[in-house]
Amino acid sequence: MPVPEPHAHVGLVLAIFVAALAAAYDLRTGTIPNWVTYPALGLGPLAHAGRFLLASKGFTDDALREAGFSLAGAMVCSLVPLVLYRRGGIGAGDVKLFAATGAFLQVTWGVEAQLYAFVAASLIAPAKLAYEGKLWITLKNAFAIGSNMFLPKDKQNTVDEAVFSWLRMGPAVLFGVAFTAFQHW
């Protein structure tokens, strides 16, 4: 049986806390505030370095390595959300939240949590659209947008922006982080 890393669950607990705070604000205001995400981005590498410093009773290369993995987690976990943000699919707060949770969860668990968050969002979105009575028009718009990739510019379909609907990603990210924590605790 593999020996768990010292204080490995610190990142999980901190990621759940940040994701829960962001989800609450996202549901209430429709935004994820910078004061939630920016400190988390800085705290992630410090927490991972600190857990190794506490375990080894002094500075080691492991502490630096873990801080580096935390920074890598933030960068890797922000790649797909950045592409979605550039395409207008999600907000900037969502990108920063994914990066912050990546800093706490590092690369492997961060990508896993991100996958679960997108799965949760893909299940919530159709239910929300059906509840709002926008499911069929959204599917029609999605088909129009998809077919535009294969049509010349002058023959592309127009999409009515009035029927666009926003999904709050904060709760989906919280689900992804919580499910990842449940699996790895």
C-alpha cells in the first residue's frame, strides 16, 4: 500500500473551501470575485511547500518541487477554460477559479476535478434550458453555429443573441472539486 504524502489532504480542503465560496458568490451575484481567486492562486504553492516543510522539519527540494507542481496545476487547469473564455463560453472568474483549484489540487487532481466540473455543467445545462423553455432554440442555435464552420462567410447562419443563456460554473466547479476529494480522501 503506497504511503500517503504528508498532509496531502490540505490541498483538497483548501480547494473545497475556495470552490464553495466562489460557488456561493457565483449563484448570488453571477460573478466570482477576484478576492476569492487571487489569494488562492498565491496560497496554493505556499501551502504545498509548507506541508513538506512541516513534515521534514526543514527546507528540502521536495518543498520546492511541490510548489512547482502547484504552479503547473494552475497553468494546466487554466488552458481549456482560457480557450472557452476567448470564445465567449465562460467568464474570466471561471478561468481564475479553475486556475486556483488547480493550484491547490496540482496537475493530476486538478484536471480530474475540471473534468468532473464540465461533466456536471453538461448535465445541468440542458435541464436549466428545458426549465427556462430555451432548450429547442438553443439546440437549433448550436446546430447553426456548428454548421457555420463548414459554410463560406457570406452563407453563414446568424444566431439570435437574445436567446443565449448563461450557466453559473461556480457550482459545477464545486461539484468537481468535491467529487475529486471524495475519490482521493
